[in-house]
Amino acid sequence: MQSTDLGNKESGKIWHRKPSPATRDGIIVNIIHNTSDYHPKVLRFLNVAFDGTGDCLIAGDHQGNIYVFDLYGNRFNLVQRTAQACTALAFNLRRKSEFLVALADYSIKCFDTVTKELVSWMRGHESSVFSISVHASGKYAITTSSDTAQLWDLDTFQRKRKLNIRQSVGIQKVFFLPLSNTILSCFKDNSIFAWECDTLFCKYQLPAPPESSSILYKVFAVTRDGRILAAGGKSNHLHLWCLEARQLFRIIQMPTKVRAIRHLEFLPDSFDAGSNQVLGVLSQDGIMRFINIQTCKLLFEIGSLDEGISSSVISPHGRYIACIMENGSLNIYSVQALTQEINKPPLPLVKVIEDLPKKKLSSSDLKMKVTSGRVQQPAKPRGSKIQTRILKQDLTGDFESKKNELPDGLNKKRLQILLKGYGEYPTKYRMFIWRSLLQLPENHTAFSSLIDKGTHVTFLNLQKKYPIKSRKLLRVLQRTLSALAHWSVIFSDTPYLPLLAFPFVKLFQNNQLICFEVIATLIINWCQHWFEYFPNPPINILSMIENVLAFHDKGLLQHFIDHDITSQLYAWPLLETVFSEVLTREEWLKLFDNIFSNHPSFLLMTVVAYNICSRVPLLNCNLKDDFETVEDMQAEVDQQRVEDEAWYQKQELLRKAEETRREMLLQEEEKIIQQRQRLAAVKRELQVKEMHLQDAARRRFLKLQQDQQEMELRRLDDEIGRKVYMRDREIAATARDLEMRQLELESQKRLYEKNLTENQAAVAKEMRADADAYRRKVDLEEHMFHKLIEAGETQSQKTQKWKEAEGKEFCLRSAKKASALSDASRKWFLKQEINAAVEHAENPCHKEEPRFQNEQEDASCLPRTSHLNDSSEMHPSTQISLNRRAVEWDTTEQNLIQKVRNLRQRLTAQARHRCQTPHLLAA
């Protein structure tokens, strides 16, 4: 057994020497995948699948590496890295290079093994996909998970239908029946339904199995013809259902060591027309047993308790079995090696009987060869008589008792009457009649074992001796001759075997089994005595022909004898070519209609009849060479006739081919029109889907916008709430600050009033003091004035002038002092108001302080110039001047107060605007 490690290689050879699987295990190669990292580990294979040819398979491991193994070309290639484990594979699509893979994320992807690109990505399952079934046409696929099964169109990769079930039931498997348009669905409650693929109309339901052998079905398998369904589960019983009769027709009990069945699959055979007889059963112990469902015999098994099998797949042509082992490796088995002991070919026709060990006889005493017909008599000594008899191999049963009975309801006597009336059998039913007349066994197994032995060494260079234009015909001839040589060694040394087999090979080139059995039956029944003088021509047969010719045409025989012409010249060439070189195709078919319907001696009579019909040209030949020249001329004439007929047939075929091509063109145009219609329909469907998707996307977008707006509104509400909360807190804090400010202002006002009162008291006291001093001075001056008046009138004018000067000086000093006091008071007041306005500008959110609510009162508290002097005590001009200046001071003071008030109003308005702006923005 060879072993191959893929390692980190992306391509390479599967095996490095020609595999020679042993009969014991049949393993061609064991494939493992080990990583070469610092910590090496084994990458386990999970799934494997064959393509339609059966010579190529695909396998995926648990890390998503997918390999293609070409068993015919001995190559492997890494075609994809999916980066996740694959749960199912399918490799038999319409486009041969594409395959489907189900992944662990519940999606199905289609890849191309040549371009290694993603073709399509299909989604829709909500659980792991464990089965992919592809229709025989490769157009549809069914993917199955535990909760649903979905039907896909592999041309558009769109989902057509979806099978929804109750959660309590569950799906076991849904798959296409081979070579049909039927879908079989199997559920966990043992119910099995058959559906029409196109309409999904339920065709039938299988009845429930009998309660005595009721098991819960887990695994299923169907023959290639779709007639038999095998089902198994957690039991050692197998149920075989006939899908045509829709009933359970057999229950097979496996050995007691089998407790549960994990996988079922029929072993295909190229020659059983799809009615598979061998079923592979994988049980819980990791051993896959192959049984015959008709004889219920165990044929062979693969796997062991130490190296158990996890899952397996059989190639479509039945040559290979790919098994994923429990250790994660991949084994490829040869079915031919496993069945070599079972499919042994039948015993050869010629056997040699050895001498008895107890008797010592000479070599010429009792040595003989046994054939299927006549036995050559042993050389016997003179004077002794040894009784001999002819041994015949009875292949057709009791011929005498069943002379007229044929298989398939035919009657030989009626066929002979039909043949006598029309001279030939109907072309449409000729092959069917021949198979019934010859009673062919159709032993596919034996013929398969002979074919599997390959080309016989004798016929390796057959094309050099018999150059045939058609390579297919040459290949079929080579296979048939090799099978005959493997069947009996004597045929490898028979020089005329290709000439004898060629017309049958040409006739049955599309059914090699029937071709082989027809030739074998012809040799056994009509040519059984041809090998008694082998390798020489059959002298006994030629003698019979010569005796019959002497009986019917002594003159022609005498003519042959006179010119030294033996039967080997005028009879044997006809026999060894079975008249294929002297008759046309239609004539040859008519001849063998009669040969197969009559006694084997009819062939010998035909040789005599052909010579008698040709007696005129034969009597004109006087030399031996003339006969050979006549034979060659006849062959040339026949060849020319065959060529002419072939030319006409070729012209007819060309005409038919032209008509066929035209019909094909019309059909192709019709298909193109239909395809365009389907594409238009698909396009319309896609447009509708696109519109639906756009509408759904628009609705989703609108809903998303609505959700976003609602979220924004909720956010704004939260923000407004937060702002309101913060505003309330700020208002409360501001109110508390204003209260504190009000208290401070009140305390400042009281302090200001106290200071102002003190200042006014001081000013009033000073003014009273000045006034008292002025009065005292006035009194003094009046006193001095009176004294002066008394002193003399001369001094009155001087005194008057001095008095006026003193008065003016006093008034000026008083006015200056009052002006200074008024200016100081006004500066103090303006300073206080400006400080309050600046403080208000720095704290804009504070409420307006009642600063100027008592301006008039405060202004009224200020000292006025008019209070300084009594108008009665001032000079009129001085009084007028002081009044005018007082009015100017009052006007200036009022203007300053109004400006400060206006400035304060503007600052308050700006502060309010700044306080209200964040709330407006938040709103």
C-alpha cells in the first residue's frame, strides 16, 4: 500500500510507482495531510465526492482546503481555500469543472476547478447543510439541512422552491432518483414521499413498514435504475423497497456484530443496466460490508476495527471506492482487486487430462484433450479396442424437451415460419430475436472480470495487421479478442479469430457484452469441432463439406480433384471469415438469420451451396492459380461492391446528416429562442426581485431614517431635559446669587447711605460753620461798618468797596468749595455706577440689580449749591450766577445719569441675549 502526504504542496503526483492493490485489502493509495509547522498536526478530511466520469474526485478537510484528485492522470491539485470546514460536496454538475461545497456558515458556494474562482454564492439555510443531491441533467440541485430542503436552479443559481416542515418532524434526506425526474423525501418519522421535480406534485407515499421489523430510517440508497430503495438505521435489519410496486419486498438481517448502519450505497456495474445487485453497508464498527441483495451473501468487506471507516463514496462506474477513515486520512480502494476472487472467469474450453499416477502408460496410450464438443480419440494400440464417446457441453439445457421454447415469450417454430415466409427477420427486432435464439446469459460479472485484465499481449499490435479506419471499432475489436484470449488460451493462437469476430464486432460495437457472448456462443455451438486438428484447419469439418458436395455435385468435386483443389481452398476461407468477405451487409444478416434459426450443420450446407451457385466460373478455371485468381477477383468485386455500397451509404448518410444538421439547427434555434425566453423571464424575475429588493431597501432606509430621527428626538428630549435641569439649577443658583447680591447691595446701599449721610452731615456742618463764620464776620463787619459810619462818611465809600470785594471773595470761595464738593460727590457716584455696570457685564446671566431705582432720591440727597447760600444773603448778580451754574450742574448730572442708564440697559439686553441663545440653539 502506498501512502502520500500532501503537506504544503498545492499540486503533485498521487503515487510515485504504479499501484498494485492487494486482493486482501484492495487499497490503491492512502492519502494524508500533515502540516509542516513548528507543531505539526493532521488535517482531517471531512467529505469526498466523485465526478461524472468516476476517474476524478474532490475532497475537503476541516480547515477548508479542497483538493481535486485525478486518478487517471495521477495528479492532485489544491483548487480552493475556503477558510472554514465543508459539510457537503457535489462534483457532478453540468459544467464538468464546477463543484458545489456547503460550508460551516450555512452557505453554499460554487467554484471552478480550472480557474479556481468563485462562480456563485447561495444563501438561505439556517442550519448546517449535510447533503447535496444533483439532478442527472446537472441543472438542478437539492441542499438538505435538518430543518429544510431547498431546490436550486444551477443555471441561474436561484432558489426555486423550499420545503418547510414542522419542527417536530425533521428531515433525514431529500434527493433525486437516478435517471428520473422524481424527488424522494425521507423524514424522521419514517414517512417517505415521492414528488415530481417540475410541479412538485406528490406522486405517491410509501406505506409504513411492518411493526415486527419497524426501525427508524437513518440512511438510504437507490439503484441506478431507480427501482429499489434500501433503508437502514439503528438496527441490523435492512429494508428493500420496490419503488415501482411501492411495497417492501425484502428484509435482510446483517450479522449480529452489526448493531447500527451508518451508510448505504449500491456498487455500480457497467453491464447490469442499472439494476445493481451489490450493496455496501457501513456499520458502527467502521467496517463496510458488501452483500448481494439477491443471494444475501457477503462478498467482501473493507476497513477494520483498528482502521475504521467514517464515510465512503463509490465512483459512478464502480471501479473505485473512496473512504474517509476515522483517523482523518483518505483511502482509495480498487473494486477489481477486491472482487478478483469473486469474479473469476469461467473455466477454459480446452483442458488437458493428466495421466493417472497409478498406471504407467506410454505417451501414445490414453492422453487426450477435452473440449466442449467432440473429444479427440486417443491413440490406441493395435489389437485392442477402447470404447470412446463424445462429450458435449450442455449450455442450453435439455434442447430436445425445450426445442421450441425461447426466452421472452418467443417460439422457435414460429420464428422459422416467419423466416421462411420473409427470408429474414425484421431489422427492428433482429438483435432481440438473435439474443433469444442464442439464449445469451448476459453474465456482466464474468465479462467485466475479463475486460479488467486489459489488452492481451497477442493483440497489442492488432492495428498493424488489420488497419481499421475507425479507432472505436479497432478498440472494441481489440477488447473483444483480448477477452476471448483471456477466456481460453487457445484463442490467443487462433490466426483467423479476428476475421471471424470482425463482422460481429462491427454489428455490436455499442454493446460489447452481447458481442462477446454472441461470438462465444457461435464458437461453442457452430465451431466446436474446428479445434480438433488445431493449429491445422479442421479436416473433419472440411471432409464433411467435401462429402456433401460429392453428394450434390459430383462434377464440380471431380473438377476440383482434377485440378488439385482441396477443401482448404474452396471451403475453409468461407468458414474462417463466416462469409463476411463475399456477402454484403444485408445478405450477411439474412444468412445469419437462417444460421442461428437452424441446426449448426446449416453453416456447412451454406458453404456447399455457395460453391454450387458459383460452379460456372469455377468450372472455367483450369489451374490452381486460376481458382486463387478467381478468389481474389471475387474478393475485389465484392470489395468494389462494398465500396460502392459504402459510397452510396455515405451519400445517404451525408444527406441524412445534412437533414439532421438542419433539424439540429432548427432545434438549436428553437432552444436559443426558448433560452432567450427563459433568460428574458429570468431577467424579468430578476428585475422584479431587484425592484422588490430596492423597495425593501427603501423601506429599510426609511425605517432607519425614522429610527434615527426618533433616536435624535429622544436625544434632543434628553438634551432638553438635561438643559432644563441645568437651567433650573443655574436659575436656582442665580437666584441664590441674586439674593446674596441683593443682600450685598442692600448692605452696600446702607453703607453708602450711611457714608452719604455722614458726608452730607460733614458738608452741612462745614457749610454751617462757614455760614456762622460768615455771619459773625458779617456781624463784625456790620459792627465795624457802623463804627466806620460813625467814623466818617469819607470812609463809607471805601468801606463799601471793601465790603463788596470781601463779599465777592467770600462768594467765590463758597462757590469754589460747593463746586468741589459737588464734583467729588458726582465722581464718587459715577465711579460706583461704572463699577456696577462692569460687574454686570462680566456676569451677564445675573438678574438686573435695582441700581437706579432711587436715582432721584440719591440725587436729591446730594448737596445742592442752592443750599449753600441763602439768596437773601447773596448779591443778586452772584445769586444769578450761582443759580445758572447750579442749573448747568443739574443738567450735566441728569445727562450723565441718563447715559449711565442707557449703557446699563444695553448691557442688560446683551446679557439677556447671550443667556437666551444656548436655549434657543438647544430648542
